[in-house]
Amino acid sequence: MTTSSKPSGWRNVPPPAGAKPASPYARFIPREELGDFANWQPGTFGGAAQGAPGAAPVAAEPPAPSAEDWQARVAAARQTGYQEGYRDGLVALESFKQSFAQQATAQIGALLDAFDRQLGALDGEAAQAVARTAVQLARQVLRTELQLRPELVAQVAAEAVNAVMLSARHISVQVHPQDLPLVAEGAAEALQARGARLHANPAIERGGVLVQSDVGAIDARIASRWAQAAAALGSHEALADDEGAGA
């Protein structure tokens, strides 16, 4: 006996009006309404079945690269490596230049500081040498002036008297006994104007003057004047050294 897939004489006719529609799950679907279909087989959801209607053809694997392709790839890789190496080399060179510049600057700065310190020390020694030479020359000049021009003591005495305050009283001018006549003659006008009295004092060296009053004293002795002049030159050498004492 043969069983047909659909009853003989079956027609797809809608149900009569007013009739209750049958359940859609109980409706028989003719083959003509299904269209193209295929029986389900394992692997159907993973991909189209081989030989099934409408299945896409399987793509063939690409051919293996030829020797020319390999050479082109090697050349491209070499070019890429060369460019990357060149870029890295430039970065390393720039970093080295900056590091070298910093080190050179630090070394040059340290060298200049050391040179400046040495030069400062030499300047100090040179200044001291010049000061000592100037003091020695000044000492010789002063001795020569005192010997050749003893009358200069009168000018010193006049300046010392005029330096005393105007309100001072009882002004006394003390000089070496050998300088007394020179001061009396050369500074007579200044002594009379201030009412000063002139006295001889052997303790005062020649060329020196000591003025005393009720408001203070003015020390114009040679040793005091020399100490002030030497201090201005940065020296503390005394006027009378061994050579000068012997002379």
C-alpha cells in the first residue's frame, strides 16, 4: 500500500464564515507552500550541507607565496628595520648630545670656578705685594722730606691748631726742641689767632706735632700719621723698621 504525502483532492480553501478557526498547530501545510527545503542533518547549523540547494561554495585556500613574494617581503622587512633603526639611532644621538653638553658645561663651570679662586688668590697676593712696596716707598719719601724740608712741621702745626674746635681753650702745641723755632716762625699767625702756646717736648720726634686743649687733643705726630696712611693701604707696618732705626 502506498501512502501519499497529501490527501486526494485536497484544496487550500478558507473555512466558512462564522466557523471557529482551527488551531494553527493542527493545520496541515502542503508541500507547495513550503518552497525549497532540505532534510535536517547533523552539522546543518554549523554550515550549509554539502550539495544542499542554495549552499555557498567553500573558498579554496590561497596558494603558497612564491620566491619573488618572499624576496619582496624580506626587502620590505629590511626597509622597515632600517627606518626604525635609523630613528632609534637619531634619538640615541640626541640623548648623547644633551648628556655630553651637560657634562661639558659642568666641567667648564668647575674649571672656571677653580680658575677664579686661583686668580682671586693671586690678586690678593699681588695687592699685598703692591701695598708693601707702596709702604716702603712712602717710608723712604717721608724720611727724605723730613731731612730735606724740616720747615714742613710749621705747616703741620698750623693745620693741627686750625682743626681744634673754636670753643676750645688753653690750647697747647708741643713739638721737638729743634722744630720749635721753625714752628714759631712758620705758624705764628695760626698760634696767635687761637691763643695757643708753643712748648718744646723732646719725647716728640722731629716733624711731629701734639695739640692739647680742654676739649680734646689732636695727635699729629709722625708715628700716628704714618699708622693712618699705612692702614689706608691695608698695611700695619711701623714707620721705624730695623733699617730705619739703624739709619
